[in-house]
Amino acid sequence: MTTSKYAWGYAVRREWSNGSHDLFGFTSDKGEAERSLTRDQSYWRRGPVRPVAVYVVAANASAVEQHAVDGCRSASCPDSPKRGELR
């Protein structure tokens, strides 16, 4: 039996100007992750406070589930929009 902690897929990473980030929305489907990204960008576009960057990253389900809700500054979190891309 495979548990979700070994599952790889995609998540959305939101970067803030204070150097912290959020990691959320794990899915094994890249298209679904990109739709989540579009919704998140639309939400923040109109507000007075905006993230510095929002992008899709390759991520492990366990890393996303155990990620701090907000204010994370860990350098070990998934952070490359290019990592894990299939060509």
C-alpha cells in the first residue's frame, strides 16, 4: 500500500516581501495546480497587499501537508518553478 507521504505532484508557492512563503494546494495533476495558481493570482491582484510571486512547484504531498500555514522561511521547502517539469 502506498501512502500519500510518498506521493509527488504539484503545489502553489506564494512568496511575500518579508521573505516568508506559503505552500498549499497539493495535487498530482499539473493542470489543476495551474488553475489553482490562476485563481490565487486573481484573488491577490485587486488587494492592497500582494505577494511578490506566485508559482507552481513540484512537491511531495507530505511536505505540503506538514507545511506551516503561513510565515515559513525554511530554505528546504520546494522553491523552483522549473524543478520536476516533464518535457
